[in-house]
Amino acid sequence: MTAWKIERWLAEVYKEEGALIDAWGPLSARELVIVACATLDVALAEILSLRFVDDANEATDFLGADDDGRAPAGSFGARIQLAYLLGIIPKDAVQTLRALKKLRNLMAHRVGAGLLGEKEQACLEQFRSQAQAAVPRVDNPPVLEAIIRESRSSEQAASFIILVGCLAIHSALYHDMQGMKRLPLYSPRTAPPQPQRS
């Protein structure tokens, strides 16, 4: 029997948005990117497992939830793609999650990485676009617009844009998960009838 070893999103990681802001707010830019990425990664693993047939061993092996990154869906990138292909997340979320993944790799594998570097700023464009789309829905649009502009020159503003983007995805995943049900195991007795040949 294969054991699920990675963190369980809802049982161990998930927090309401306010608690996440409290937990993530004081983090450095590097820590924020890595922790937000890890949180969304385990969220996708758990949500994907709900879309599979009820076979915990196969799901755990396939998702790499046994800490095996060599599994077919054991990486953040594979989970993003699979979640999109199964209709769990929309294309804009895919683009934001891929930008976060690229940003995480830059932050984790470079000694002097920060959010103001050229490559990091290229990743942040997706977060700025996401924030810009939200401007008409916020109480004080000029403040958000100023933060978006400042995210090009202020690491604090850039961190805020990432925080808001990750919280939006986190919240959407949680609310979508509430309505998901496991797929039933296939059985020849429940298979749809085959078309009759004439």
C-alpha cells in the first residue's frame, strides 16, 4: 500500500484568506514565492485526487503524493497541466500558476534573486495583468493601480501583487473543491450502452 506522504491541503495547510494574509504577509519575497507555490502545489494534488476513481494507491502513485517527484503528475508543472486538461482550472489560472512556478525556480535556484530582476519582472507581468483585471471590482481602484505600477520598482509592492494573485487562486480552488465528487469506479454493468450497428 502506498502512503500519502505530502501535506494534505485541507487538513494541514489550508487557511481562510485572512489567516493566509497573516501567515504570508510577513514573509520575505523569496519565502512568499516558495511557500505560496508549495501551498498551491499540494492543493492541486488533493483536488486532482478527487477527480480520480476511488483507488488511493494508484492516485498516490500517479500524483507523487508518496514524495516521488518522478511520478507522472509528481511535479507542480504536471499538476497544473493536468488540472487544466480536466477542467479544474481555467487558462488564465494556468498562466498565473506557470508564472509562479517559473518565479519559484528563479527564487530557489539563484543566490541573489529578488523580485526586481529582469527575469523575475517578466514573471510578474502575469500577476500585474491579473491585478489590473480586478481594478474595476475593488473599493479603491487608484490604490491598486499605484501598487501595480510600483511593483516594477518596489519589492514590497511586487510581493503584494503575488500575494493577491495567489490568494485569488487559493480561494477559487477551495470553493471549486467543495462541489467535487469522486468519480465512480468503472464497471461493465454501469457502462453506457454501445450504439447498435445497422
